[in-house]
Amino acid sequence: MAANMLLAIQERLPDFSGTERAVGKYVLAHPEKVLQMNTKALAQAAGASPATVVRFARRMGTAGYADFKIQLSAEQHTDPLLLQEITPHEDLAMMKDKLSLRIRQTLTDTNQSLANDQVDAAVAQLAASQSMSVYGIGASLLAATDFVQKFSRLGLAPFLGRDIDEVIAHLVNQPAPGVVVLISNSGENPNVVTIAKSVPAGLTTIVLTKAPKSTLAKMADIVLVTQPTSITGQMRTAATTSLMAQLYAIDLVYYRYFQRRYKDHVQRIQTSFETLHRVQPRRH
């Protein structure tokens, strides 16, 4: 279920077929009317077929059109302004409401997209590995850095690659069994794809992406899918929420890994905290 059905429809419009997009646009423009329509009436109004309406409803994560309308009914009083991107002259209160709505939507979508079996498979590989390396470009580098920071606190030493040549040179000598974590929202970044092609036998490739059909995802052993929607334009809040989706996915993998040796990991975290507290200069 979407955190906000109307926002979810708007965010996913670029991913729909032409007729599905027509249904989505009609729902966005007339949500109150849609609540009173059956599949045939909505299909006629949107210029689509009843089968397209049902398919659209299911693509929105509902059991069918009736379930879709139930979820849509909870959003009928949503301020249409909240569905718009950040504008130059809106006040801070509106900006906060827009961002908080999108963050809730992102976490809900990511929870649905992250397959439990893939998360557990990633954790199992991390637990069985003698080495870890991680690579991301741009905002994905921030997520890669977060991965290293978290797992380092458990006594591990993930290698963080910042340059493609450096990463490929490291992969050649990375001990096996090992894990290579590649982070790319689009799954099409040429540098990351080149690295994926260079992963030698004995290393497991884990890809974190929002594009499960991308070139990178097809090359992966394990795929962790975050919020699977398109990003269009240059000033989209989706650029911010995509990073949050990545960080959330890393948190989930980290805590699932933490569970495997819970007492030992708690002790490591406590020891790390006490050591840092002891060596840091006192502040007056």
C-alpha cells in the first residue's frame, strides 16, 4: 500500500504505458469522481479499456480496482499543492509538508521493493565473506561511505573505492570469498557497469539500485531494489529521496547482519564507543 496514493501515481507516471498513464492522469485530476466510478466508467473517461484500469490498479500495489478505490478514498482531501515539486516562492511550512510526504512515500515504496529473500541472501554472503568492497558515484558515494562506516564499527574493514582504476586494481587482489557492493540508482552508470564486468570469480556482486531491469542489475548475483520509479527533470525532490532510500536499504542490511551475532556485535559497538569517549579530549 502506498503511503499516499495520489503522490505514488504522480511519481510513477513516467513508468506507465500510454493508456495506463492516461488513467493515472485522470485519477490525479478527478480523484473524487473516480471514487464513484466503476472500471468501465473510468476507462471511458480516460480513453482506456477496463482491462487497463484493472492493470493500473494492480501496478499501484492494490489487489484490484475495488481495493484501489478504498486506498484512494483516504487521500481525497490531500492538498493538490503537496503533489507539486518545490517552487521558488512557497513558504517553509509547505516545503516541510512536501518533503515529509515524499520521505514517507519513499520508505513505504522501498519496503515493498526490497525483497526479503534478496536482503537475507545479501546478509548471508556478507557473513560468509573474507572481504568487502563498495563503490558508488555522486550521491551514491554517500551511501557507499555510510555502508563502510556502519560495518567498520563491527570490526570489519570494507574497501571504499573512489576511482574506477583504483577499484579494478583492488578487485584483482580482493580475497575470496568476498563481496562487491555496487550502488547506482539508474543501474546504467558506465563506470559502475565497467566495474561489474571486472569482478573476478569468487566474489559475489550485490547491486543496490532502483532499476531492476538495468544493465547493472542483470550482471548482479543479488539485487536490492529501492524505490522503483523514474527521476525526471533536474530539480526533483526524488533526487533527495533516492539517497534516503539507499541509506534505508543499507540500514536494513546492516541490522539484519547485526542480528546474526547479536551479543558479539553489541559488545563491539560498546567497546568502540568507550574507546572513542576515552581518547577524545575533554571539552570544558
